[in-house]
Amino acid sequence: MTQQEIELQARLAAIEYMMANVYRLIYQMVDASQKDVFEGHDATIESLRTQSLARGSDPAVLDVASDEVLQNVRHYLSGIETMLGMVRQPKD
């Protein structure tokens, strides 16, 4: 990794952390229950599965890009849940 790439990764991580804190504060301000948070996050993931946020002409590239977006949003939402002290129970 180059120095510039490291700096960009650090900047992105800082933005993600600050945005997660904003979500945490909002959830706490509206007194959102764990059920509400999980249902909202699950709806977000499901919505992403049905749409393509990536643009381009190569379907294979679009699939990979869409999957990357989905995985990163899932990771981001998980971080918010962790900040709130919420733990998901394993599904049967």
C-alpha cells in the first residue's frame, strides 16, 4: 500500500466511525429498541439485495461491485449494533 492509499483508508475509517456514532446517537435519542434497530438494519440489507448501486456495462463486474457494497454495509451496520451494545442471536 502506498502512503496515499493508507491515508485514504484512514480517512474512510474515520468517516465510517463518525457516521456510526451519529446513528448511535439518533437511535438513543428516539429510544429505539433492539428489535427496531435489527429490523431496520435487516430491511436495509434486503433492499440492497434487490437493487444495483454499481453502474457499468459488464454484468460480472456489477455483481462483484454490488456484493462489495452489500458486505460493507453489513459490516457498517454491525458496527453500529456493537456501539449500541446489541448482540444478534444466531439464527437456527
